[in-house]
Amino acid sequence: MTCPKQNCWEYKKCGREPGGLKVAELGVCPAAVNKKTTGIHSGVNAGRACWIIAGTFCDESVQGAYEEKIKNCMDCGFYKLVKEEESDNFITSNILLEITEKRLSAILDNMPFIAWLKDKEGKFISVNKPFADSCKHSSEDLIGKTDLDIWPRELAEKYRVDDVAVMASGQQLSVEEHIATPEGKKWFATFKTPIFDKNGNVIGTTGLSRDITDHKLYEQELLLKDKLLSATSDAINELVKNPDFGKAIVNAFGVIGNVIDIDRIVLFENRYDNQSNKILTSYKHEWVSDPIYSQIDDVSLQNMHLNNVPALADSLYLKKPLIKNVKDIEPVMQGILERYKVHSIMLFPIYIGDYFWGYVGFDDCKNERTWSEAEKAILLSFAASIASVIERNEKQEKIQESLNLIKEKDALQRLIMESTENGYILFSTENRIILTNNMFFEMFGLPEEAKNIKIGTEIRDAVAQTMKYPQIFIDNSKKIFQTFDKVKDIYELKNGRIIERYTLPLFKDDKQVGRLCNFRDITRLKEIEKLKNEFVSTVSHELRTPLTSIRGSLGLILSGALGDITDDTKDMLDIANNNSIRLISLINDILDIEKIESGRMNFNLETLEILPIIEQAIEENKSYAKQFNVDIVLDNQLTNEKGVVDKNRFLQVLTNLLSNAVKFSPSGETVKISGYKSNNGIIISVKDYGYGIPDEFKCKIFQKFAQSDSSSTRQKGGTGLGLSISKAIIEKMNGEISFETKIGEGTTFFVYLPELKEKTIESISENQTKKILICEDDKNVASLISLLLKHNGYLTDIAYTASQARELLSRNEYNALTLDLILPDDDGISLIYELRSKEKTKYLPILVVSIKADQTNKELIGNLALVDWLNKPIDENKLIHSLKSLTCNNVQNIPNILHVEDDPDILKIVKSVLKGIANISQATTVEDAKVKLQSEHYDLLLLDLNLPDGNGLELLPLMEQNDKKVLTVIFSATNVDKDLYKQVDSILLKSIVDNQKLLEVIENLINSVDKAELHESGVIDDTIK
């Protein structure tokens, strides 16, 4: 046949153009003869035509004959049915139906479902292969049978009830079933649907059933996981909130045990046994479910050697859990667990840091168990939480122990503070009162309500009212809180009692956190000291007269002036004479010590050459050295070097050092005294070759009555006061004394004195017209400063009190003032503020000469417009340098200002405004300003930002001159960033600031008014900036 419109079914699907296309012709299927055909399509009885599905044959032998005929339709990808005659429609329908059934059967057999078809009586009409396999029957065997023939009666009857319900309702039924199968119980999801004929009558049921066992198990695991997570959260919450760990851990175990259907949860704790050098583990806490018995009282579970159970130790030491059924555990541990009826265990180690604290165990005493991954993960997390709680508890215990210790320490400190006779008060850095004792209030007779005062200034003022000189106490208190020094001062109360105050800063991590003040009533000590000094003075003076007579008489007798004496008598008289000399020396030393301690030792300081004094000391001690068969030799490198010394006192020091060296030198040895220059000073050394100074005596060498305890030293005699006196004398002359020693080789003492260098005539005349006022209450220090200044060509006046300084300043003109801050009638800081407030002394250069300089002093330099701050002992070079630098660079005693501005009109205006209060230099470019800043000294820089050759900010790094900061004022028409505020002292806008405002800011800055004060006064405000 030809294809176009000639009995070709589904012509449109072919997709080819009409014309000559051949399709498969009708033929008789040889395989259909006398037998039922197989394959996808079905044949009919023998002799009847068999409709062939193109490309599919019942027998391969037939395929070749039809291959060519069906090729084209094969190419189209469609299988075609060729119709022979209309009369064959019935046959064709049967064939098609059979083909459809076969296809459906093949599909159902390969589906992952159980499928079946039942009639109204419940007999199986058709089942798929998975259904037959699940019943262990073939599909043919199941046709015509009912559920009662296949399943247990109870299950079969349930299935029949479901079928009847489906047919009665005409609705689909969906159920989940838990069925016992040869592989074990499984879950199935089943869908049963009624079958209707063409008239709508129910003729049976069909069903599909799918194995959902894996899904149900996963679903159950998720549910268990959720419950376990919730239980674990509740358990951890119990551990965290309940302070009683023993009760908390048992409660937490119970919450978890009930969720995971476990029988016992236990907690073991480890400890290291020093004797056995092993870890011992003990059964500490337990939770059990009914009817499992408790093991908590089993002594065999206490102090077990963990290493004796290798399986347990090996796993837990490696920080790994041990999860096994008991039958799979090594014999030793298996025996232990079987004794307690345990079938399955899960153990997790508990580590705190790297320390193996113990482990938590979960026991199933009924069944062997496959622990889910969710259980493992969540219970591992729970074990980690137990470790965290234990660690937290241990830390809290340590903290509590520390707090208890702190409380005990505080209580002890409070007891000590309340038991002492001293008054204590502790201030914070914000000057608030932190702590006081009752003696503080009793000492000053303060009322009970004073104990409620918390502000430092209020308690200071209250105490000041009990003082004889309140203002001095207030001023000194202010000064103390501006330093980091330890300070000791003494005050007299209105009732006549003498109080010593000792204050010291308190530090933590190099940061000051407060200041402690200790007040001690030294009234009785002062009275005793006065009595002692009077006694020593009286007795010493009274002893001198008879001793002088005794020594003189003995001298006359020994000289033979009164006649000859026997040798035996002479020996006795020599002993008496030597001891009278020793006694006079002792009395003289005692008197010197008393003068030094009372501040009454006078010094006649002069500028003298040092070498002649050394030579004189050698000459005066030669005869003494001969008594010990010791020579004194001079190793001199000095020429005409000079120092400021009291000649007699300096000779006293050299004599003491030489006599000590002689006494402690072996007979026949030499004592070497040397003089040489070093580090702008003069050093005199005295060396002996004796035994040396023992180590334990080195720290006491300059103490009063200090003597080595060795018998050989005691035999040399001496008062033990000589070195203490020598040290005090040298320090009064602005020098230092030290020593070096080595046992068996001897000792060398060193005396350092500042060298007073000779000045040229030009240098002296340079300063001849400059006059300095020295304000110093110590007459010796005042004389020394005066001598140093006069030596350098300055004229000087001396004021010993603040009142004298005020009087001299009111009557005379001075180029500078040197000032000690500790004065008998006022403190130096108050005096400086007073001088800065007066027109005459507003710009007077002030050089503070203090005991110690520190960071606070540097701040005062800026705040009070000081030239410098010098330590005592005084460095002559620094003193002269500071004064000379000031008087040379600023003849008129007014500040130097560099104005950097490119607008000539503004330069003229500013110069006119500042006339009389400053020396004005001008620069119109950045480069010009740099040259002037590097070559000249300025006190203040007035700076425009927009300059022809750059930005004025380029000059800020140059604002440090000779370690002193140059004040900087930005005076510009340009707004600036806020960050610039920290780098300069003031920022003014030209468009806002008038002449008066500019003058006011400059005056305040050069008078060193604090920036905070400028803000408060309104001189600098945010709008101006």
C-alpha cells in the first residue's frame, strides 16, 4: 500500500510528505499459528491475519521480510498500526486492549509499589510482581485468592473491613500500617480506591502500597532529636541555675534519661594519686530509672585504677567516647559491666582544658542498643556542657576564696589601721575619700559628722582649721596632689601638738590610682629630741673643758717640761693622752652630728683651688700615718681646678678618709690619694690596701656609729661617726661620696665636687648689669647659688622668706628670680601665682630650684610661665645656661612672637595691637618662617594657613625649641578640622575675632592661662573656633 490517504492510521504523526511512502503491509505472523503469541502485541488464531506493530515481531525470523517495508515509519520514531479492513475493527480492538494490558502489567511490575486489583468479594484479580514477592508467591498463584489466604487472620480481617468501607463510601482510603514481614516489622503507606463499571457501579477495589519504613525511622529520629535537644537544654539550665552541683547533676540526668529511655546515668570524677602515680576514678553522682538498683554506695566503684581497664583508659585518654554493646567490649570491662546488668554503654570523657577531670556514662540495662547519631552528638554536647559548668564552679570557688581572702585582708587592714596610733586617709585620683580610720578624726578633734565627708577638699579644709597656719597646709596639700612624689612635712596645731604628714602615691600597672596620707603625732618625739639635743650639747660642752685641761696637763708632762719621767710612767701617760684625744674626737663628732641633724652646722663656702687643700690634708696627717708605719702618697692630675667649698669642713672630710685608710692599712703599706677631672667635676679618691669592707657592712657604712663587727676592726678604734659626718658635709657642698671595696685587696673612697670653671673677662662683663633675686630659706644653699652667679658675673640679692622677696621685688628691678618652693612663711607656687597677677612681675622669668623635678614640675613650667626647673644638688652649668638663655634672648623680659602672614595690612594691624606686650617678628612665607624658627627663639607663633608657597600647618613640627613647646595660635580666614584643635593652643577666625579679642587671647596664652580656663572665661568658645 502507499501511504498518502490510503488506510494509513495516524498519518499526521508520520510527518512525511505524501507520495510513494511505503508502510508495513498486512501479513500473517508466523509465530501466531496454533499458539498464543508473546511479546508486546498479541496474535489471533491460526489462519487469521495478525495486525503487526511496525518494528515489533513475534519471531525474529519474520523481521527480515518486513524490515524494508517498515523502515520509513521506523525513521519517524513512531510505531504505526496498519488497518486491513473495517470489518476487522473488533479484532483490532481486542488486540489493542491486550497490548494495553501487557504494557500496564509491565509498568506495574517495575514500579516501587505494591499494587493489586480485587473484585467485590475481595478476590485478587491482578497483582504486580512486588506484591507477589512480598508474599513469597507468584502472581498466577495469587489470582482468585483473598487476604485470608495470604495474611494472618487479624490483619486479613482488617483489610476486608477497609475494602468494604471503600466500596460503600465510593471514596479513596489512605492509611499507614505497621506490618510484620520476614525481614522484620515495616511501615507501609496504603491507598485503596473503588473501581466503577461504565454505569457507575462499584465492581471492586484497587490498591497501591509503598514501603515508608526508612521515612518513619527518620521521622522518629527527628522527633527523638527534638525531644533530646529540649531535654538537654533543660538539663543544662538546671546545671547553670542550681548552685548545688550534686542535686543539679542528678536532676539534669533525670530529665535526659526519661527522654532517651535509658536506665542509668553516672558521673565519675578522677584524681591523681601521688603514691601509686596513677589516676584513680570514683563513682560520684547517679540517676537510675525504675526498677534499676542504685550503685552509688558500692565501695568497689570508688578509687578504681583507671589504667586497670585498658579499653576505657585508651579511649578516654584520647578524648574519644566509648560507645559499645557490652558483648563487644574487652573481657575485663565486660565482666564489670555484666555484674551490674549493663547491656549497652555510651561514655564521654570530661576535660577541663587539658586536665582529664572524669567521664559521664549512659547505661541501657534492658537491651543491646544501636545509638543514633543524634543521640551521640547531643549527649557529647551535654558532656561538654558538664565540663563547662564544672570549670565555672571551680573558678567561682577560686574567686570566692580570693574574695574571702580579700575580705579577711581588708578586715585585718582595718584592724591594723584602727589599732595604730596614726591617722590614715586614702584618696582616689579624683580626690575622693576612699578610706579613713577613727584615729584620723580623733587626732584633729573633728566632729562625728566629719566622717560623712567624701570630698577631699572638704576634709582638707576641715583639717586646716585645726592648724596654726591653715593656709600653708592648704597650699602644700594642693602641691602634693600635683606630684607623683612621696612627701613628708610637719605642722603645728593650734593646741600646740606637732603632726607629721607622710603622703605617698599608690600605683597599679604603672598608673596612679590614689594617694595615702599618714598622720603621726610626733609631739612627744620632738620633745624628746629637744631634750636629747640639749643634753648632748650641754654634756659635750661641759666635757670639753675638763678634757682640755687633762690633755694639756698630760702633754706638759709627756714633753718633759715638768721634769723627767720613767719609761713605765711614760707608757701609762701615753695611754691616758691617746684616750683623752680619742674622747675629744668623739665629743667633736657628736656635736657635729647634732648640728647636722638640727640644721645648725654653718658653712663658709668659698671658691678655692682644690689641690692645695689636698696637699694640706696630706701634710697634717703624715705624723698620724707614721704611728702606723704607713706612707701617704699623692697621685695628682689636677692643676688649678676650683670648687665651691668650706675649706675647714673639706679638710675634715679628707682627714677622716685618710685616717681611716691609715688605720686599716697593714704596716709598711701606702695610702694613695688622687685628684683628677671627670664629667665636669673634680674627683678625689683615697685608696688603702687593707682587708676591705665585708658585704654585710656595705649598706651601713654611712650610718651613725657604723663599725664593722670584726675584732680586727674593733681594735682600730674610732667613733663610727666620721663617714656619716663626711657624707653630710660633702652633700652640703653640692657633692657626692661613694666607695669601692674588695675583700683582701682594700677599699677606695671617692669624693665628687662640681668644678667651678673660670670665666673670661668678656663673659663676666656680659652679665655684669644683670641682677638676680635668690629666694631660698636655706642659707647655705642661698650662699652657694649667689657664689655661683657672682662667679659668672651676675649681681645678686638674697631673700630668705616670701615676704622678703616681695619687699625686694617691690623696691628693685631684677632680670630673673630663682625660687625654692618650700619657704617658712608661704609656699612657692602661691608666690608665683601672686607675681603673675601683678603688672610689674607678670613677665619676670622664674627659675625654680627644688629638691626633685618630675612630670608635674614640667606641667607647672607651662602653667606658670617658668624658665626652667632645677634639681638639688644644683648643677652650675644648667643654672647659668637657663639664666643666660633668658636674659640674652629676651632683654625686655617680654615674649617673642613670630607672626606668619602674607597680608601686609594684617601684619601692620597685629603689630600695632600687640605693641608693648611682645616683640613681634614677621614672615610672609613658609620658607621665611622656617628659617626664623630654626635660627631664633620664639614664645608664640601666630599663624595664617594660606601662604604663597604652602600651608602654614607645615610649621607645626618645628614648634619644639630647646625642649620647650612654642605656643601656637591659628589666625586664619579658613575653617579647620576639629583634629587640629589638639595640635595648637588656640584657633581664631579672622572674620569673627576683633582686635580686643585677639589681644585678650594672646595675653592669656603668654601668661600661661590654662585652656580650660580660657573656655570658662569665654575667651575661646566653639563659635570662634
